Amino acid sequence: MAAEGLPVQAACRLLAVSESGYYEWRSRPPSSRAIRHAWLTDVIREVHAVSRGTYGSRRVHAELTMGRGIPVGYHAVTLLMQRAGIQGVTGGACQRFCVRDVVMFLVSGGPAGLARGFRTG
């Protein structure tokens, strides 16, 4: 807080925190969760780089759990990827055909065989 120009005493009073508690928190070592999240973020970056930036959180989670045997939850992977600014590639242009193209083809009448009236019964 002091680095940003805020007086510690005023900020602690505003947040209803004791000054001694603030200084104790500041000098505390990182928690085991913070250390694990930092390590997992590095591993996620590695998996994402190996996939040439294409893998999203689902594939990264699958690679971590099934490929590397790291026990981690899907939502943890999603959270860490969001915090690190890592994104997979979303669906791009259609390769052979899109549903949109098929629907437009059928709505426009399609080939002559599809324009026939079919009866059931």
C-alpha cells in the first residue's frame, strides 16, 4: 500500500484490519495453493504451447489428467487459463460444409429430387 502512496494506517482503518495483521500478512510466505497454482500455470502454458495455441481448457484438462497424470479439476484449469490470459482457438471456417450451408441449400429448394412432396401412409 505504501508503494502506491496510500498511508498504511488509513488504509487499515478503512478496511477494518489491524496494522500488525497487515504487516504479518505481507511478510507471510506464499501458501501451498498459490505455489501449486503457479506450477500448474507453467504446465498449462507448456501444454498450450505444444498444441501451437489451439487447445482450450477442456483439452488442456484432458492432457493434464490423462496424458500427464496430474490430478486437477476442470474448473481450476479454466480459472488458471483465464488468469494467465490463455485461450484456445475457437471454431473457424467450415471445412467441407456447415449446417448453415446445408440449411440454406434445403431452404432454397435444393436439387429437384428434394423438392418433391412426400406422402406417408
